[in-house]
Amino acid sequence: MSFSFKTNPNFERDLNRAFKKIGDEAEKSLRRQVRIPINTSSDSEPLLEPRQIELLIEIVELVRSIPENRRDRFILVSNHVESYAMHQTVRNARFDVYKGDIDVLANEGLLNIDFGSRGSTLFDVSPRGFRYYEELMQSKSEPSESMQDVVSRHLNFEPVRNRYPEAHRKWSEAQAILAGEEALQHHSTIGHLCREAVQEFAEVVYKRTDAGETFEKAHTVKRICEALKAVESESTGEFLKALVGFQAELNTLVQRLEHSGQKEGESVTTEDARRVVFGTAYMMFEVDRALNV
């Protein structure tokens, strides 16, 4: 008995394709099952650049703001056109991020990285990441400073800046003047900028609601109250009412600062300016969190 074989001129090409396909499928399977090795030593201090520390703080504070039953991992999208991260359950939570910074945080054991069924990169905060965040917060010397840092970081977080660009710009100008050497001579400007920041902020949140009544731009309290009605619940109702009351009192302080206390017959101070700048930031911080988490 004899055998004859017919030569396939494309044999080598087809064989290479077959091996490549097998290799790709094996790699995908491994990526789905194996996490990237990370430095899990709790004895060493993470070696991070300032921007990486800020990124970790932003991610942790976003995670902490989400109810446990709605928590999920972040998705990292990185290609030659763009690189950003987004959360699967938080509205408007998308921010540009350098993939290398995510890799560094993972290698230091502060983030867990995994892969989805289609090879997408997923990440969340590890226990060590939460612990390191707590150590950073505890290193702050004064609790009041820590709270101001939290509020400022939230307003400077890219998704928040993008939601309220004009409000953020005007508030940032007021904050810069307050930090300058001539803040004492510019109380009126600080008050004016904060009033406009609140108006621009209220403009955005009010336009997102289906309000049954029309309120002019200057009626910021009524506008924000209408926006908050959409998210009011039994557990948050009293707090949101108090927040509206806080905004009304803040408006009074803003007007006093803008007019240099002439109506009340009392001179304003830099402490009044600080209260207006921080109060404006705090109001926007809480309203934005209520509407977008």
C-alpha cells in the first residue's frame, strides 16, 4: 500500500495563523483569570509622584461617596487617541487619566487591576489603597483644613469642572484673590465673583430639571431647590432642606461682602471673605454630590 501527499503551498502561512489564534485565545483566558502582580508589602511607603497621590485621593473619595450596593469597578480606556477612566454606576464620572499612573498605583498595591471578558482593563481600590488614603488624611494638621482640601479637590476634579465650567472659573478667581497679598483690598470683587459662580452653578442644575415654574437667573435659591426636589428622599429630605437654608444665608453673606458691609454699617474682614469662598465651594460640593452620585 502506498500513500501520496498533496503539497499545500500555503501550509506555513496557515500553520502560523492557527498558532497565533490559539495563542491569542490562551492569552485572553489567562488575562481574565490572573491579576497583574503587584507590590503588596505593607512595610514600604508607596513611591508616588504628587499627581499620582492626587489621583488616588480622587478615586478613593469617589468610591467612598457611592452606596455599597451600587459600587463597581472602574473601566480604563487607553489607546492612541485618548486615555480615560469611567465608573459604571456613577453618572458623569469620567475623567482623563494617564495609564502609566494607574499602573504605578497598581504596582504599589494601592489598586487592583483585572480584565473583563473582552479584554477591557478594570480597576478598583485595594485595602492597602484605602489604608494609605486614611494615612494621608490623618497627616493633615487641622480637621478644618482637611475638609477644605476635600471640597477643593472635588471641585477641581475634571468631571466636575466640565459640568460647571463658568462656575468653576469664577470661584477659582475668587479663591486666587483670597490667597493673594491684597485680599483685604478686594473683598467686593471676591463677593461679586462668588455671587456669579453660584448663579452659573444654579443655571446648570436648574436646566437639568423639568421645573413647573420659571425662575429668573438671580433666583438661585429657588432654582437649586427645584433641582434638589428630583433627588429628595426620606433619608435625605431634611439634609437637603437644610442645604437650601444654608444657601439662602450664604447669599446674604455674599451680598454683604460684595457691598463691603455698607448696609449693615460694619466693615467686612478677610475672615468674611474666607467664609464666602469656602461656603460657596461647600454648597456646590454638596449639591453636585446629591445630584450626581
